[in-house]
Amino acid sequence: MLGEFIAEGFHRNTYRHKDNPLWIIKVAKGKRGSNFNKFNILCNKYEYEVWHNAKNAIKQHLVPCLWISDTYEYLICIRGKKVSEFKIPKILKEYVFKEDMKKAKNWVEINEKTLLADYPELHKDYLITRHKYKKCKL
Ligand SMILES: Nc1ncnc2c1ncn2[C@@H]1O[C@H](COP(=O)(O)OP(=O)(O)OP(=O)(O)O)[C@@H](O)[C@H]1O
Ligand SMILES: [Mg+2]
């Protein structure tokens, strides 16, 4: 399933899909690598759930998620091109702004639209989970 390595994030590594050039796979860090914690896996789960639950006004600015594995270790999304310039859409800025949205590496271009590629923090459980995990030093 995994093709060429694209980029490393703090929680996940991104690869091209071996058979479909239109897809990427986000692999939660862990097991075989360093920096394992449950939160890396939850980033995939949260992103997938945000994609499926967001209202269209927000969803139209997000990279589509297509499939997630049972354990949440693998997440398949639409592949985009890197961008150097982007504008944070008003609705994201006003309702769900996160600092990570300021970074160009979290935006990609798909069909001439610039979309947010990294958005687990938009999940309603994100803060609760984070806080809890920090407390038990996972
Ligand atoms: N849909 C996509 N198409 C192409 N490249 C992507 C896509 N999604 C993510 N990437 C690349 O993979 C990198 C890691 O993905 P992502 O930002 O989702 O992981 P993360 O571990 O949550 O990152 P962070 O370090 O910002 O917390 C991104 O910075 C970007 O370069
Ligand atoms: Mg990122």
C-alpha cells in the first residue's frame, strides 16, 4: 500500500499510495518508530471524523479523507500539491482557528483550490484528550 515517502509530521508520516497517484497515506508514528503515543493514532481518527461530521461551510476547505484502517494507524486522503502561499478562509479564521493553520506545510492545492491538510484539532474531543494524555505522560 505504501509508495514513496512524502513528508514527516510530528504525529504522522505521509507517503504516496503505491497504486493510486491521487491518494496519500498518513501513517501514525509508533510501533516500529520513536515518538509513539496514542495521540498519534488519535490524530488520524479525529481527522477522519472531522471530515465526516463537518458542515459543508467548513468541509469545503478541508482535504477529503477517504478511508481509515481498523486501528486508525493508516489514513488515506486525496493527494495535493505543496503551496507556498495561502489565505486562511474567513470561516476557519473566525470559528475554528488553530495556530497550525498559519503554516504553509499544512495546506495543499487540489483542483486549483487550497485546502487544509492537517486538521485533527478541529475535533471536539481534541483538547480533552490532549490534556488527559499530557497528565499521564503518555
Ligand atoms: N493531502 C496531502 N497531500 C500531500 N501532502 C500531504 C497531504 N497531507 C499531508 N501532507 C504532507 O505530510 C506532512 C505531514 O502531514 P500532517 O501535517 O497531517 O501530519 P502531522 O503529524 O499532524 O503534522 P504536524 O507536525 O503539523 O503536527 C504535511 O506537512 C505535508 O507536507
Ligand atoms: Mg502538519
